Amino acid sequence: MSKIYFFRHAQASFGAVNYDVLSPKGEQQSAELGKYLVAQKYKFNKVFVGPLRRQQHTYEIVKEIYGKNNLSIPDPIMVQGLDEHKAPEAFKKLMPSLKSSNPYVKDLVEKMTDDPKRMKANNMLIFQYFLEQWVSGKINAEGVISWKDFYKNVKDGLDRILKETDSGQTNAAFTSGGTISCITAEALGMTNDNRIAALNFAIRNTSFTSFFYSKGKFNLHSINELPHLEREMVSYV
């Protein structure tokens, strides 16, 4: 039997020009993850990493902690299927038309314009509405990979990882929340795309979700574990 840990990247730079960069808090979260893995004597046979900088940097900080303790962790194997979905990019492209043509979105925008205290809550409602429409394929943004194609890429990436996981190995993958949600769905046999996408909102930065793999069977062992962070260090973006 083999075990595979999927780590979500640490906090990125939400609101910055380039989101795909770890924040100072994210760097600290990564270091705490590394310290925990070292203290608990985690040894990995293989490590898979996605193409995003925030995923790679999280791994690099963990590797640095291993090195400081005279321990080694395998060099990463790049897997394109560990990329994150592109809902934020699609949202950015489609938001102007939604604000002008969609009655529900238009009403929420007008209400938070009249009452700025509603801005955070209404923006979240707008994004959740958009995500449901986008995941269902009812709206698409030109030039942005769809949810359906993203999910296919995740399954292809998971297939590659499983093929490269030998019996008795303990392996790790550094990826993102949406990707972990899809991989969890594969293990559980979930088919409702909107429920799968919504799971993304619960996956915390540097948390790990683990699976057992044996004789072609891929089963969930634990989800969204975060034993290495104090409450004030917990984040979701």
C-alpha cells in the first residue's frame, strides 16, 4: 500500500498585481509546515509539484527546512495537471458584462454602491454566483481554460502520479485548493461539479489531504489537516 499527501500552497499575494507570489505570511506558513514534517519524521520517496510559482515556492521552503536539519527531500517532478483552475481570470473577463446584463449581479452591485458596508459580502455573493454558472458551463471566457478542461487535466495529472507511485512508497504533491478538491472528488466518486468547486473554499493554506493507493484503488484517508499552524496563522487564499 502506498500513501500520497497533497499539500495546498501557502498564502499567496491576494489583491497584488501578481497573485502567484507567496506573502510574508505564506512564507512563514511554509516554514512551519517544513518544521512539522521534519519533527514528525516524514520521508518521501517522490515529490510532485505543479507549474505555479506559489506551489513551487512552498515546496522550496519546506526543502530548505529539511536541509537545515541535515535531511533530504526528493527534487520535484513537474506535473502540469497540478495547476489550479482559472476561475479568477474568467471572472475578471466576464464581470463587466455581468454587471451590465445580469439582473442578479446588477442588483448586488447597486446595493453595495449604496451601502459600502455590503461590499465584501456582496462581492462574495457575486463570485459564488459566477462560479456556479462557470463550473456548469453556462458561461465561458474566451481564452480561459474551462472548468471541464481543467478537471480533465487534473485527472490526467492524478493518473500520472499514480502510475509513478510504486507499492509501499510515501509520496507528496504540492498543488492548489481547487486541484485537491477535484482529486478528493475522484476518490469519493463525487459527480456534482458545483459541490466539488465549493469544496475549494474550505481547503486551507499548507493543509494536507492524504490518500491510500493499492491495487488500483485510490481512497481518501484524511482531508484538510493543519496540525502545524496556530489559529492566527490560518488562511484560505
